[in-house]
Amino acid sequence: MESEIPRGPWPAAAFGKGNSSPNLPSPQSAKAAFPLPPAGNFRSKGKRRAAAAGPRQIANPAPLHYNNTRQRLIHKIIHNMLTTNACSVDGGNETGAKRMIDHTEHERWMREAIAEARKAQDIGEVPIGAVIVHEGEIIGRGHNLRESSLDPTAHAEIIAIREASRAKSAWRLSGCTLYVTLEPCPMCAGAIVQSRIDTVVFAAADPKAGCCGTLMNLLQEERFNHRCEIVEGVLREECAELLSHFFRNLRNSKKGG
Ligand SMILES: [Zn+2]
């Protein structure tokens, strides 16, 4: 059976002026003779939908506990299943209660980190604060002092790690949990791995420098000799608001001055 693709003759409109090969239409005239659907049909619908929806929001009110990227993914899948199926709540009371205790405990220490962030804000520094907790006690505190000390390494986490190491008389901070209001940067994530801190709890993710799962995950890099547990999102809104309020004021004062 003959192929159903027409071999010609091509419609007259398909041949352009001066086309050296009369059997082939020029691209322009072919377009006119065989018009394609509007360009809009070829755009990625996903991209357009995403653009219309604005910046991506992570809809996860509870903090996430995970030891690696795969656990994080599984947690998100389970979270989505639980939030879309009311029956799944049955039988989950024990886990729910444990998470509630953890969350309250995390919030308690995160409030201490927020208090540190406010100290930074009071002296015109970007409001980021951190505390290090060992056996139910704060052994290190720090807030951002980059501007006042003219030191690019004077981040809240680094200052808290130094204080905790002095308190423990050891560089190794095993058994410690670090609470910080903003996701640690690559330098601080490196210091956290070096100090062997067990768990890092952070509030807001940092899309510009976050190296605990946002831009990369240095705390759970398989090739390093130490990995941390990460808890994300404890008092996220409060800490994010602290930062956005600071930068809003800064912009307004620059406009005014
Ligand atoms: Zn940092």
C-alpha cells in the first residue's frame, strides 16, 4: 500500500520565489501553506501555571525530620497522603504525640535563638541568632556580628559553636543540637560538620545561601565523615518575618535618606 503522505504536487503557496529546488518548499512559504497551531499551544503549561501561582510555597506546617534526601522525599509523600486522607490519622496518635513534644521542645529553644537574633537587630545587624543545646542546657549562644566586627566569619552559628566548644572544653560537640533562625550557609554548614553536632534545627530556608537542603545539603553529604539530622521549619514564619521586617526598614530608611 502506498504511503498516505502526499508526494506532491505541493500547493503553489508552498513554493517561495527563487527557490532553487522546485520540489522543496521554502520555510516561509511552507509555514503559510501549512499553518501551525498558535505558538501558545507549545508553551509549557506547567511553567505558566507556576508563574501564575507566584513563588513556590512549601506547605508543611510541621517540622521535617530526615537523615537524608530520600527520607525527606518519603516524608513529604507521606505528609501529602495524610493531609489528603482523613482516615490515615487513625492509629497515628503515638507518633503525633511524640512529634508534638519534639515540636514544643524545638520551639522552646528556637525562641532562645530568636532572642539572639533580636540582639543582632538592635545593633543594626541582620537578625540571625543561634543557640547550642546539650542535655537540656544552652552551652553556646551567638548572633550575627558581621558588620560590627568587620568579620565575614562572624555568623551566629560560628560564634555559638566557639562558645559551646569553650564550655565543653572540646572541639567535638557530639550530643549537641544547634538551633538557628535561618538555614546555615556553606561556611557554617562546614563548621557544623567539623564540630560533629548531632542535630541542626533551623526555622526559615535561605534560597540565596542555604546549604542544608535548599541549594545543596552539606549536612548530609554521604562522602563526608559526619552527617547531621535536620529539622526544618520550626517557627518559620516568625523568623522569616523578623528578616523581612529588617530589610523592609532598611529599604525605607535608604529611600528616606
Ligand atoms: Zn553562616
